[in-house]
Amino acid sequence: MKECIIRADGLTKKYGSFTALDKVDIQVKRGDIYGLVGDNGAGKTTFLKLVTGQIFPDGGELALFGEHLPAQMEKNRKRTGAIIEAPGFYPQLTIGQNMEYYRRQKGIPGKATVDEILELTGLADKKGKSAGHLSMGMKQRLGLAIAMIGEPELLILDEPINGLDPSGIIEIRNLFLRLNEEKNITIILSSHILPELEQLATVYGFLNKGCLVEQISAESLKERCNSFVEIQVDDAERYAVLLDKLPGEVKYQVLPDNNIRIYQGEEDSIVYSRLASENNIGIYKLEQHQLTLEQYYMNTKKRGQL
Amino acid sequence: MMNYMKSEWYRITHSREIYVITAILCGVTFLLNAVLALVARADKNFPYATVNFSLNMLIGSMPMLFVAGGVIVWRLFADENEIGTLKNAIAYGIPRHHIFMAKCVVSIAVSLLSLVMVAALYAGSACLLLEGPAEEPLKQLFSGIGASLLCAFSAVILAVGLLQYCSKQSSAFGWWVIIIIGVPAALAFAGMKYEIAARISAWLPWNFLRLETVANMSGSRGMWTTPEGLMKCLIAGIAGIVIFTFAGITMCKKQEV
């Protein structure tokens, strides 16, 4: 069984009368890439701030690497790297000087470490550039580079791909995957860019108004994102009646222009084409679809779970 | 804590701020002496171009060291909350009170180095450019700086604590001014009527360093030149350091960023 790196039990955080996080239970296991999903104000950053010790909980328990006592957690935070809200660095120093500052702060021996990380994050040729004059994407890369000093076992990243250009997003995504696969670094990250999160996360946590609505592995989510068949026939009404007569409950939705969306259970799509042809219903189109994370999220929202 | 101190030292020595502040202070003090000397050249009867007059300006207002220390801390740490570097240190598991203590040590060390340079240039340029005996005013000046150092350190510690605790720079600045200048001034005023206020007021460095020191054209006599006065400086300084350090640690431990 994999070690639990972060364990939150009934974690609660209030700001005055506003409950930012309400009895949240989250488990992040070693090797996970945990994606936190939720709208603005859902509690993602609050949770990450609690994990990084920037704010204190009002209830519940939080354990980091199995330790929940504040002093032990502080020690264990030395095994982490983080970007929360915006990357923190000194604008009056160069990229190289900022890295050197944090290398000293973290007590990491050997100056070569800095060059290695700058190479990894694509900043090697900008080492002498003033950090105050960086583009948004470059700032994000510098934040990542700082978080990665000292080979952390856990990376805590709040919107890490914000401001990155498309090629930057791909590079950073591949970097995360490589760090996760090769060095078994656990990553917890929040992002509004769900298609991007979908390509990274192995576990998802859906937050809404401070509550954890669902925690689900990427595999289970894939299963749950039942693929569906969208079929366009010449008589959707009659086809719907036929669907109702099929054994078992077939979930479907009649769409405009004689389109019907059939949420597949175990059935193969051939069953639906045969059903039409055997009953002399013409088929104009038959497409097989898979729900994306974005669609799943939106559907869950529509159902009122989020 | 040592690593944090090392990193801060690295940052400060690789940034322009401390060099700029020190250069400005050196420039102002040198300019002051240079102006006095120039005026004396133009007007042979100008009575103020003396080492005594120049150095008395600081001897009579030693609390300026508090302000200089506060300005240095301000320039070094004021934007930490805004640029997110404090968050990084906390997220990395450095205890808040270690951050506070490390900043205090580094600020005091940097301020002290800056003070040595400014004081050397101030006294040196006065001796070189101005007239009159230098030995006694120099003695008064350096013994005064020595006696006021602990009080100045406590002002620096307070500035560090407030800047770390307050999310807004302006609040930190306001509180510092109130505690270091406002409260002593108010108590001195209230002391005219109430005995208890007068007693407390007499132990506040902003008051006693200015009001109990005589510095004029005929010479100066710092309150630190007497054993009682020196003891008062040291006791008030130590008390300030202890109180502000304790308050800083307590406040920073509860601070959310």
C-alpha cells in the first residue's frame, strides 16, 4: 500500500464567518499527481496554503508524510517545493541570484544544482537576466525552478501553468510527468485548464464552496466518463421508443435535428446501428464519444453536485 | 535559521538597497560638513563651521539612529509580503520565529556596518573640513553612539517584527512611528500633568536621549557620560530588545500569510 503523503481529515478553515474549507477529507499518496478541480473560491488555494503552513486550520487534522504535529510538519515541509498563488522571488536580483538565494536558504550543497534545475526548466540561458523584467511565463518557470531546488519529494503547485505559452505548457507538462515517473515525485496541483490537468493527473479532487464533492482516480473517472454514441436518424421519436424497449435501462438524451445521445453501458455501438436498420430507420451519422474531464466537470455541475 | 541568515546576507549584499541607503547617508553627512566649510570660506565671521557644531547635531539627536535603522529595515524587507518570498520560506518549513530572529540578526549586522561607514565619514569629514577642537566632540559622539546602540537595535527589531506581521507596509510604518515616537511624545506631554506618565516617559529612549542631553555651541554633555545615564541607556535598550523580540516571536508565530 502506498504511503499517504498528505492526509486531511475533516480539515476546516474559516475567514471570519466565511467557511473557505469545510470538513475536507483528502488523501494524496506517494507517486500521485493529484489534480484539484473547482471554480474560483472553491477552496483549492486555501487547501494548498494549509498544506504549506501559510495559514492555520480551524478544525480537523492535516498530516504531511504521516506527521500531524506542527513541529514535525514544519520539518517535513523541507521535503516539499511549492508555488502558491504567484511565484515568489526578488525582482531586483537576477534569475541566477534568486536561485542561489534559495539554494542557500534550503541549505543545498553544490552550486551545480542551480544550473541543473535552470536547464530543466528552460532558464539556463537567462541566468543573468533580472527577475524583475521577466514575462509571466518566465516568472512561472522561475517559480517552478525555485520549488524544485533540493529535489523535493512533494511538489505543491497552485496554477503552475498560468501564463505559459503553448510550447511552455507542453514542456512543463512533460517535466512534471518525467519527475513523477523517473523520480517518483508526488505532485498536487490546481489548475483551471482542465484539458491540461487531464493529461497529468492520476487522481482528482473536486471542490465546491469549500467542500470536497468527489475524490476519484483517473482510471475510475475514465470508467465513469462513460463513452456515448451520438446517432442521427431520420425519425428520432420512433428510435427513442425502440431504445426504451431494449433490455436493461438505456440512458439517452434526444437532441435537436433528430440526434440522440446514448450513454453506453456495456453495449457495443453496433447494437444501436442494428436497432435502427432492423426497424427501417435511416442513419445519417453514428459517432462514438468519450467525455472529457471538462465535460464531466460541467455535467457534474449541471447535475448540481458542484 | 543559519541557512536563512546566510541567504538573507547573500541577497542584501547582492542588492543595491543597502549600498544606496549608505551612500545617501554618507552623502548627506559629507554635504553638511562641506556646506559649513564653504560658507565659512565665504564669510570669515561664520561661527558654525566647527567640528563641535557639526557633531552636536547628531549628539543632540541620537534617536536619529533609530530612524536610520528603521529606514534600513524598511528598504530591506518592506515588500516581502507582496512579492511572496516570505511565503516561500514558510512553505519550505522554516519556522516563522526563526525567520524573524534571522532577519533581526542580519538587519542589526547590516545597519551596524552602514553606521560604521556613515559615522566614520561624518566624523572624518568634520575633522578635515571644519575648525576647532575635535577630541571632545568625537568622544561625545562615539560614546553616545555606543550608548544608544542597544536602543537602536530594539527599534530595528520592532521594525522587523512589524513588517513581518503586518500585511500592509503602511500599517507597519504607522505602528513603528506610534511606538517609537508617538507614545514617548504623548507620555512626555502627559507627564507635565501626571507624575506616573512623567516617570514612564523618562525611561523611553526617544525622550531621554534628546531631552537629557545638552548640545549647543559651547559644547555638549551627553546623558550617557554619567554612570546613571549610561545605565539608563543600557537598561532601556536591553528592555526594548527583550520586549520587542518576545512580542515579535509571539506575533509572528500566529501570523498567516
